[in-house]
Amino acid sequence: MSTRKRFLVISRRPPYGSSHARDALDTALTTAVFEQPVSMLFLDDGVYQLLQAQQPGGIQQKNLGATLSALPMYDIDQLYACSDAMQSRNLGVDDCLLPVQLLDTDAIAQLIRTHDVVLSF
Amino acid sequence: MIFSLLVYAAPHSHQAAESAYRFAVACLAQGHSIHRVFFYGDGIHGASALATPPQDEPNLPDRWQTLAQTHGLDLVVCIAAAVRRGVLDANEAHRYEKPGHNLHEGFELSGLGQLTEAAIVSDRMITFGA
């Protein structure tokens, strides 16, 4: 497959409670395996996925943070989070397990415009 | 224009599953083509041969199959999402030693790579129900 498109995977749900977050991550990883450039954008409660020291063992769930940590190994290092979503949840980049760029709404609109395919979960 | 659809919502729980079907019909009616319909997450329930809605409600798996037959659509169901939720084809039922299989005729189980491939070759990828 020679064609390359720029993919943006938007993840706006919390890490646990529904399958959205895991499915978004799996989609991003699979797309990277297909050698397509992938960025991820975390919006709304999706920013909770970025937190360090997640302990979902109590609800018999796998640690999504472990999968998230694998993103750079798949060359997915363009990670973005909504600055308003972070601020309103009293979170900062220091709380995140990976380097993430904070974007305001205008910058998010610009980010979406610069991608060929947007998959939203 | 070439479209592909990502169906993430289960029929009967969410209107989105029905909307995806209606969007597909409208696309084809206007002369566009559909490269693939990919069923993911709870959307995989739209590929169950055992779904039995009341007779005065639409049976989405049947309607997808009919549409696929008429227009040669590629209906692909995420194998990981389907198997963990109990929608299996004969191969998977055999592999996991299950007492039956229930993937509707006209659909096939495959990997998430089929979603990526669809997005690469299509002009538009439209998500329903995420």
C-alpha cells in the first residue's frame, strides 16, 4: 500500500467504563503498523487516559496506561490534549505518562484541518 | 466519491446503527460507491444472525445483507470485537470450541487493519455511533 494519509485519532472518553478508549488506541496502533503517520488528540474525559499510575486492577481491567506507553515505540509521538479539558480537571502535563502538547480550541480546529483522516472515539 | 463507513453502535440501542444503513442507501442512490462498511465495538451486534426484532421493526443484519448483495458491498466485522462479544463465524466457533456460530451471511470477520485500509483508499470515512 503505497498511499500515505495523515491520520488523527480523537479519543474523548475516559480510560475505563466503556470500550471507546481501548478501541481508539488499538486503531491508532494498527494504523501505525500500516506505516501511516498517526497523531492522537485527547478531548473531554479522554484526558484521564493520560494519567500516570492508573490502577484498574480493582475492576479487573487491563491497564490502558501500559498500552499508551507503547505509542512512541510505534512512532506515534504526536500527542495532543485539549488545554481546557486539562485545566477544568485540574490536570497538567506533569500528571501525564507521556509528553503531550496542549492545544486551545483554535489550535485543535487547525490540527483537524491538517489531517486527511479523522477517526473519533 | 468513494465512501467507507465505521459503525460503532449496536442496533436497537442506538439510532446510529440505523443511520449508518440509511446513509449507505443514500450514498449508493446518489451514484457514490462504498468501499467497505466496518463494524467495530458494539457495532458488531449488527452482524448477528440471531437478532430477532419484532416483525414491525427493521432487521438491520438482513437489510445490510440485501444491500450488500445488490451492490457488492464489503461488510467487515472486527474479529477481536466480535469474538469477545459472542458473534462468531464457523471457524472461530471451532477454534474456541463453542457450541454454535452466528455471524450473519454476507458479513466476514477480519482484523482492524481493514479499517485502516478502508480509510486509505476511500475519499471519506464516516463514523456512526462513537
